[in-house]
Amino acid sequence: MKITMRPIVFAIVALLTFGNVFSQRKKDMKLTDDQRMEWWRDSKFGMFIHWGAYSIVGGERGTKIAGGGAEWAMDKLDYTIEEYEKFPKMFNPVLFDADAWVAMAKDAGMKYIVITSKHHEGFGLWDSKVSDYDVMDTSPFKRDIIKELSEACKKQGIKFCFYYSIVDWHHPQAQGNLYPNYNISQHDDPSVVNPEFPEYYENYMKPQVGELLKNYGDVGVVWFDGDWISDYTTEMGKDLYKYIRDIQPNTIVNNRVDKGRKGMEGMDMEGEFAGDFGTPEQEIPDTGIDSDWEACMTMNGSWGYKPSDNNWKSSEDLIQKLVDIVSKGGNFLLNIGPDGFGRFPSESIRRLKAMGEWTKKNGEAIYGASASPFEKPKWGRYTKKGNVIYAHVFDWPETGTLKLHKDIKIKKATLLTDPNTELETLATSREVLVDVPVLAPDATVSVVKIELAK
């Protein structure tokens, strides 16, 4: 009997077509705010990348070193626009490898990456059709960095996100309160405004943000900065937030899209202000924040590459900061500043490796965990997930007895790295005692997993 393959082929094509249509519809389906925020709330740990033409400058000009972050070199070192334009023309990071960057973030336990598509200097890292002051038109590199990084993120299962500066020192309509001489910040007057800023907002800024949302796949977070200038208004912020959500309904936007500032000041959960999460910078709120928040922090004292800054936080400190932030219900966005060749500083690589070794063993107590329901203990921090409390011990008890909060009702206690050995416990009127090994399982942070009695 002769069997024709045509109906079978048609059936397969139909199934594949239906599957693709269903998948696309599912992707385009507008999620609730909780659904939209779910991946971000579970991720806990992300990589911030500050990179631009300032990575060539390195925060230095002759014998002068820029105070603070090197990404402000154009301003802090008093470059005129014309003088600074030579650096984008020199920007040729031939050692840039998007796959390697994403792999390092992933190996460190990071779940998302936020890269500066355009910082205050105004130089774009993508092929913008709105401006020719970008990596494709101005620099000799001629490669779309945002495209390569977004594709590498998708390939390796990392959420791709971008930063965009509202301030633009290169654009004559966007220099904010420093107009018409952007590089006199030490003398700036908050009352001074640029009358042409609204034109920049409508004809330059919004179209560039639109390019980044339309041409580089799904964007997890749009991360704004520069809302502090007088020219930018809360009305613009609301308009921009709506514009972003109209293009990608499920994208998350930080509170600096509005006049939300760095922490949660100005964030009204009833919708008076735009933005989905607060952004405390270089600090961890002592008791957390009663809403979604993300602490962004540098490894040394600068966001951009600055070889003169050797004030590096230790790997132990960074791991403990991650735990501290998660214990208070926040996310940790840890920065790295690549050099002008496209390399991560060796000091950063070593710290990422140490964090990866720790998160690989202890990630269960971090990812998807919620804030501690108990007060901060002297020896470390608690995190919670469902019916489990995790005791993150910074200072391991030399006596072999770990003292827990008295309200913890234990069903079973184990070391997270040794689930088969149950630890003995004793509840008293003042505390709960857990017998632990005299030697700490981990020199940085050891985790005791506590299954709660119902």
C-alpha cells in the first residue's frame, strides 16, 4: 500500500505554526504586576555594567584624577565637548566578548545584566538611527554592543536589561542645570533650566529608548538615571513609563524614570509616581523597604573603570552584603567597570568567582527567598522560603551552639551543604539552641537550613 507523506507534513507544519502562534500570544499577554515582577523578585542578584568612552579615560587627565566615579570624567576633569569627542573616536574594545561576559555573570550566580546603553557622556553602545554619536557611527569598533550582549544573554538564559541616562552632556538640549556649560557642576544652580530640554525629550530621548525596546528582544528592566536635573519633570516620567509599557507591557522600570530619586522617596504605591522598584545607591537600608527595592553598589569606589581606585571590597564583604540585602527583601545589583579594551578588571573577576562558588552551594537560601520574619541576629541574617528558615551565619559560634530566635519552631535542622546529617536542637524559654560543628562549614557564610514545624 502506498503511503503519502503530504498529510503528515501538513499536520506537522500546522502543529508547529499553532505552537509558534500560541507561544507569541503567551509572550505578548499582559501580565499582572505581581506576575511581571515575579522573575525579578526571585532573581535577587544581578550584574550592573558601566561601560562607555570613559573607560578609555579611566578617570585620569594628566596628573589629575577625577573624584568619585570615573564615568563622570567628562565633567570632573573639565573636558569641553569638543575635547571629549576624541574618546568615542578611539573607543575600539577589540577584546570584548559578550558570551564571556555573560558566562562570568552566570557563573557568579547572577540572574540578570543591566548595561549602560548611554551614560551621561551621551555616547551610545548600539546602532542608533536617532543619532550618529554611537559605537557604529563614531567609533572604529563598528559592532553593536547592545545587540551582541542581548543575544548572549538570551543564549545563556540571563535576563537582558539596559540603563539609559536622562542627562546627556553631549547634546546641547539635554545638559540640564549645567546648561549652557555642562562641565561646571561645582557651580551649578538647580533653578537653571534648559528651555529646549522638552524637544530633546520628545525627539531624541524617547525615540532612542524606543529603539532599544523594539530592536533587541525582550527587555527585563529599563533602568534610568539622571532624574535629578531640573529640566526633567514628573509628567515626563509618567509619559515615559507609559511609552515603555506600551511597547513592552511586561518590562520592569526603576523609580528613577520619574522624580523617584535613589531610594523610595517619592514612590507612592497608589500610583502617584511612576516606577516599579526603588534604587538605594551604595547603601543597604537598615531595616529594608516596605516595597520592591534593589541596592546597586560598586566593588570599589567607582562605577566606571578607574585603575587608580584600589579600594576593593572583599569577596567576604560582598557575599555578606548579598545575604543582608536578601534578608531585608531586596535585590543586589553589583557593578563591574570594564576597561577600554573590553576586559573585566582581574580584581572583579576574582570576586565574581568567589561569589559564584558560594552561590553554587548556598543558592537555595537566596533565590526566591523572602525577607526575614525575625529581628537581625548578632551572628548573621535569616532568609525565608515557604516553610523553611535559613540561618546565614557570618560569625560561627566557637562553642558549637548556635542560638536562634525563640519563636522558631523546628521540625528538622541541617547544614545546607550536608542535608543528610540532622542537627540536635533544644528549645528554651529564651532561645532555640542548635548543636553545630565546631568548625564552620564555609569560611565566609555558613547556612543552617531549618524546616519549621507546622
